Amino acid sequence: MSTLQLVNAQLVNEGRIVAADVLIRDERIERIGTGAVPAGTTTIDLGGLHLLPGLIDDQVHCREPGLTHKATLATESLAAVCGGVTSFLDMPNTQPPTTDRAALADKKRIAAATCHVNYGFYLGATNTNLEEIKRVGPEDACGVKVFMGASTGNMLVDDPATLDGIFAGARVPIATHCEYSPLIWENEQRYRERYGDAVPIEAHPLIRSAEACYLSSSLAVGLAKRHGARLHILHLTTARELELFEPGPIEAKRITAEVCTHHLWFDESSYATLGTKIKCNPAIKTTADRDALRAAVVSDRIDVIATDHAPHTLAEKARGYFEAPSGLPLVQHSLLMLLDQHAQGLFTLPKIVEKAAHNPARLFGIVERGFIREGYYADLIAVDLAATTRVDAKQVLYKCGWSPFEGTEFRGRLKLTVLNGTPVFRDGQHIAGPRRAQALEFKAR
């Protein structure tokens, strides 16, 4: 039995910030507050630092199996834990795609041997695996991912009967990528006629337009309402889509919405300096869209903040508009982005914790994680709001080896990550040792 005591902390949890000590025995939080401390306890004095639940990122692409020249579960989970993310949910568009329970089991075996953070996996939907989707439960997957718009690979689900069957029969949350492909293809053709293959990256949000997003998102919401399904729409990018969602606490909702950190940070002006490095689907759009998304986080119309961490090599991103893949690496720096936006006055610390830790746990029924509660797993991060962090290329841990934030100085610094009761990152350094990551457990909500 090992015990760890964190003293002189400012706990940010469940809407409040309170001064408290935390006693951890083995993997779990035994006590919040003062009291007798067992002999041999390790004590870390946080000196007034803010202590948060570790972030839960419900949308990452670790590329394994099949695309491991870009990333692996090992490399991206190490970047995550050194960025304050203690659990993540990995997407199914790998090679081969994760579209049955055998593929899910293969991923779990890889993760059990290599992952540095707690993990769960989505089953991917196709036009032909409806019966497998109906069989999958919380014991198998965190949710079913439906690409309701062509984004990557061959996982577009556009058969109306299949979509109807998924929304009628899925036993786990349905998470959707919503863009209307026929309109995107039409827009692409118009720009090809004008520019040939040399379409400028600034056209990306016009090709993958706000209308294309709304047509698909509204279809998904309509299907969810018809069948009473649990729907989570991933990575919203437009002000217009927000009208599809209700403000209020997530506990009362069957239909929820998410925004990603890069859509809260960048806007259309960022293409001029970063080009295809920030090409992603759905596209980064206007300043007005970004500001509306920020306001929707505050008003609780948006329920979750995630990353859609999607690494590609620099050589791949350096290709022309049509050939450069969509996606960017983010999971090591998402906490820093949010802390800097707190310093800007955009989000309170309790709001960040709600959207990036509490609500992912609530939404997916993640058992005993996402909160600082007695009896829960001790997945915790300590942050220094008075310090800054400059992103140096030498410190980037993604296998792809780059970040769109190189040279950026964020206000805020991660000082400590505790995973399942064990310190694994402290003062800028990963602490080597036995991997403490665990498979996340899910229960029906």
C-alpha cells in the first residue's frame, strides 16, 4: 500500500475553488481535507497551486494500427500525460479501421502494453456493419463514431437506412462528424475550375462551408430526436449550428455538442501564417464563428471541449491543398491553450474543468474518473497560473515531431500530473517507471 499526500492545493472541482489537502492511497483518493497521515506517506507541497482533475480528451487519433509513421498509442499518450491529459478516447479510422469487436480487442491489447494514459476506443460505423453496431455495448466501446461527411479513409456513412438503423439501435453514445459531402464535392469542383490543383488554403472554410456543416448537423439532430438516441456532435465550427442545441447542464441532455481547442483559438486569419498545418475537417472558420463558439461554452450550449488530435508528418502537410491531409497535433498543448484563454478572461477555471474533465466523464459514463472525489481514481494535475510556457520544438513529444504552436508563449504551466495515484510528470519532466495506465470502464447513462 502506497500513500501520497498533496498539501496546500487550491482544488478546482464541481464549480468551486477551495483550499484543501488530498490524501491518495494506491490508485484512489482516500480523503479530501486534513487528518492523520499514515507512516511512510510521500508528501508534495503544492504551495497554493491549483489542483484539477486530469483532462479527459474524448477525441484523439493515435493512428495505430496501420499509420504508425505518424503516431502510435505510446507516443501520443506520452505527449498527452505530459500535457495534463490523463484519459483519452481514440478514434476508429485506422488501417484496418476499427469496425468490429475483434479490432477493438486488438487495440486494447496494444494499449495495455504501451499506453501512458487511461484509454477507451470507439467502434467505427460503416454502411455495412449495422448489426455489429447493435451488438456493441459499454463493455466493448465508449461509443460509435459515425462519419456523416467524408473526412478520411473510407468510413463515410451516407446510406439513409443505415443511419436510421444506427440511431434506432445503438447501445452506446453516437458521436458524429457532421459535414454534408455532396455540397463539399460541389464546392471543390468550383474551386478546381478556378484554380486547378493550386487552390489556396484560405478557400478551405469556403469549400467545407458552414452550410455543409449545418445540413449534416441538423440531419443528425433530427435523427436523434426521432429515435430518442444519445447523440454527441463532435467539433462544431459554426455559429449557425449552435441553434440546434439547448443551453443547460449536461445531465438533462440526450443531445450534446463539442468544440475543439483549435476552433476556440484560431480563425480564418491564421491560414496566412500556418497554411496547411492547420488544415482540418471541419475547417477553422471566421472570427465571428470562433467568438460564438466561445460564448456557447460559457452559456453551456456546448458541453465538451476536446482536441481531435490528429497528427501527420510535416512532409505530408507540405503538400498542395488537395493532397495535404487534414488534422493537427494538439493533445500536449490543449491544457495550455485553455489556461491562456483563462488568463484572457474567456473561461473560468471551473468552466474549463467542467467541459474538459467532468462532462466527458458524465457523457460517456466513465466510471469514477473526471472529478476530485473521495473514492475516485486519483487522476490529477497541478497548474501554475503565474508561470508561462514557451513551446519549443525540442520539447514536442508527438511522433510527427512538430506543433503549430512552436514559438508560442502560453500563460500557465503544468507542474504535476498524477495518474492512478502515481506522479508521472513533474516540473517539466516525465517520470519514468512502470506504466500506470488503465482501460477506462464505461456504464450506460
